[in-house]
Amino acid sequence: MRRTHSEESGLRRREALGLLGGIGAGAVLGIARTGAGDAAEAATTCVLGPEVTEGPYWIDTALTRRDITEDRPGLALELVLTVQDAKTCEPIKGANVEIWHCDAGGVYSGFENQSQGGPPGGAQGPTDSERYLRGHQVANAAGRVRFETIYPGWYRGRTPHIQLKVHVGGDVVHTGQLFFSEKVTAAVYRRAPYSSHGQPDTSHAEDMVYAQAGRSRATLRLARRRGRTGYRGAIVLAVAT
């Protein structure tokens, strides 16, 4: 029997409440739609997204900027992140969102000894002053930040990803990682400058952090940018403040 609109709405609400009932500490990820405008991106269903490791490549910076590309070659990526309060789903104006990721060859700025795109040895720290593909943005009244960057490359043992932290009131309230469609990634990596580095050696299924982060729930929704090359990726981060 075909459900009425009100019945479908009620089912969606009960499903959302059931998911929210299991929320503990950490952040909630809401999957955002792309290509339908910012208003559509804000209308989400909150889904639990656990805290994950910040990884070995984080550097404490105060680089507040939208364009973090600097001189790194690669396919353009516009990243749109919306920060919400997990209790109310209201946007958090003034949230400070920090991201960092590797370049097309799998190398992070500040780690000049990183070999072949692999992880640094031991407790190696930052070794130079370069800070490409790193930056902060402060959320507007809609809780939204935008970054202009490039599609990240990969390094040994990890599926392609972007790392992030959300700061509210001076405190880190969420540390997470964002992922990409493997189909889109394979197509991007067949073109220069990614092609010289080849395809990733680790799939989503083989990546432990991908599983910890919620798998598809931590995956950006990608759409081709209108009238421009590259992609636009969006997701909602509902955090516990």
C-alpha cells in the first residue's frame, strides 16, 4: 500500500530519532546534498560519526584562509562544511574549522622527509616552514565554511582522505576525517598530476579509520562544479559542544 506524505515524514522522523538515541560523545555527521544549493545542504538527518585519530601530520597553525592550495597542482575541489550543534541541530556561528591533507603526490606540507608519500618514521615532527593544503575558516551565521583546495592524493596504507578539527569556544570539539567516492577517485587519479603516483594501495574496506569514521556517513557528497573544472564536496558536522 502506498504511504501518504505524512506517514513517510513520520517514518523518517522515527528513524532519525532511533539513530539519535544511540549518540554518545563525539560528533554527528549529517550527509549533505550537493548541486541543490546551500539550503538543501542544511537540511540533513544527523547520523553518529565517532572521533578518529588526527594522524601524524597535524601542525598547529593559525592560517585563516579560504584558499589553501598555494602552489600545489591538482584538480580543483571546493569544500563546503556546515557545523551544527548535535543537541539542537542549530548552526554554530563562529565555529573554527581546520583542515589539512596531502598533495597529489601524497606528501604533506611541513614534512619534507616524508618518503614516497608514506608515513613519517618514529616521532618525526614538522621539518620545514611550508604550510600548503592547511588552513582554518570561521563559520558564518549558517554555520558554514568554504575551502578552495585540490583533490587530495594518497599515501601508503591509507585510503584518500581529508583530516579536520572543529574548534568551538577555543576547545577542540571534534577530530575527524572525510572520504571520497572510490569511483570518482579512480577517475581523478588517471589524470595528471595524480597519474604519476598511481592508484591507492588501500581501499575503503582495508582502511581502519574509514570504518571507525562511519564509512559512507563520513564520505563527501561530490558534484561537478557548474561552469568550472573540478568538484564540489559537502557534508554537515553536528558536534557536541
